[in-house]
Amino acid sequence: MDKKIQKYLKIAFALKIVKYTAVAVWLIASTGFNVARSQISYEVDTNNVAWGERATITARIGVNATDNLFSTDTFPLWTDSIPGGFEVLEVIGPDTLKPSENDPADWDFVVEKKWVVTAWEEASVDLPGARISVTPTLASEENQVEVQAEIIEVKWTTADQLKRAAPYLAYFLAALVIIILVIKTLEALGVWNSEKKTQIDEETIPAHILALEKLRELKERQSWLKGDAKTFQVELSGIIREYIDKRFMVHTLDKTSDEAVKIIKMLDISDGDKYAIESTLKVGDQIKFAKFKAAEDLHLKSLNACIDLVNNTKPSEDEVG
């Protein structure tokens, strides 16, 4: 089979996997969130109560028997308190009821749960379609607050927070696993290869920008001052040869320094740049092979000569355009 056809078949297969993955993630999300966000509603028997007075919060969930998506975990996990300063006195339900006339037609039945709450300090809770506020109870004397009981500080427990977060965390982990499986499948088909990403990125960067960045990093490390002059010269020679090969479409990386110098002398660059690079390569050979110990400033001189060569020979704006 023709290689192009094989490649197109792999891409088509990968796109099909991505499509099914998107559908799976959508189903997971819709199953978990539609009931919780779309069909649950709240009612309160009063919007304003005084300290110590009771209020009843009612949560209703419409359920379609065909979809069978209902779970009691959809209800808020309020046991002792409600965020906003309310204390839970009693939990009623859940109970199954018939839909009212105002409910959507696709509801086959309604699941209802109630919480009887109170508060001993100023409090407020906002729910979708419902709000309760607590205000102080005034005694007979003007501006004197009548304390009816000890004020109780109510907070969410860590266990309650974890219970509420658990379903959403499960959906997130499921989606993450699916994404990882898709990436692994694409890698197996050869459509995606994360190991080649860095190499591909370097190939898209202009040669002079890549070379100047590598030379800057080499200069910042100052490895020749740390007893590693040989490694420094090897890296310097590799960077400048790689730049020359990409910029002038020649091959010096696999050549000896003498062979590389002969190629460089034929390039359309200034004699000063040719001489500077020739000296740099020869100094590097002496350090790498003859155990020559160069002065510290000689290493820096070679590095600056390479930087000057790149700046002097990089494409002009007309060439880039």
C-alpha cells in the first residue's frame, strides 16, 4: 500500500478516536452535571427570619424514568450546617412525589428533600431561586439586642467538603485517563510523537536565533572557569558548525577542523570572520586533543568570535522577507 495512503488512514483513524473521546467526555459530563445543575430547584418558606426562628429549605429534583439519571448524592450534603451561618436542626426526606402542574412535562416524578434551619447571628444564604436572611431580634428597649441563646459558629467540615467534591473529581480523573489513552494511541500510530517535539521546534527556529541563544547559555555557564574547558570547546565547536551548515547549506559537522576550515574559506563572508573561526577551531583542537591549557580570556575570545560571526552573517531583513 502506498505510504501516503497509509498515513492518511492513520490520521483518519486517529480523528475517529478523538471524535469518540469527545463524545465519551460529553456523556460523562452531561450525566454528572445535568441533573445537579439543570433539574434541581430550591424553595424556602420565608425569606427573612429573626435569631432563633426556623426556616425550611426544600430542594426538588425532577426525574425522567427513562433516563434513570437520578442519584441521592445530587442533593447537597448538609447535615449539621449550611455555608452562610445556618445550623441544620432537622433533615426530612428524601421523599418521592408526583410532579405539580408547574413542573416540566418530561418529569415522571419528583424527589424532594427538606432542611429545617435556624441561626443565632446575622446570616444569609443564596441558592438558585431562593434566599434566606437572618436579622437580629430587637428587645423592647431601643437598639438593644435580645440574646436568645449562645451564638454557635457553624463551619463546613473537611469530610463534607470532600464528599461534595468527590463526584467532580471522579469526572475529572475519567476525562484525564481518556485523554492519556488517546495520546498513547496517537503515538502508537505515529501521528503524535512527544519525543520529537523539541527537535521539530528547533527545526522551525531560524539558525541565527537558535545559535545566538545556545551561545548565550554557554557564556552564562562559564564552564571554562570551572575546570571544564574541554567540554566547553566541544560545545562551542558544535554550535558554530551547526549554524554554518544551516546558514550556508554546507556540511562541516562531520568533518575534521582542517576540512571544515577549507569549506569556511570558500564561503561568502569577510576575511576577518574566516580568520576568527579558523583560530577558534584550532584552539579548540589543541585543548581537546593536545591537552593545551589556554588562558581564561582565550576561551572568552573564541566565544565572542563565534557570536560576531553569527551577527555578521545572519540573514538580512530582505532575505527573511
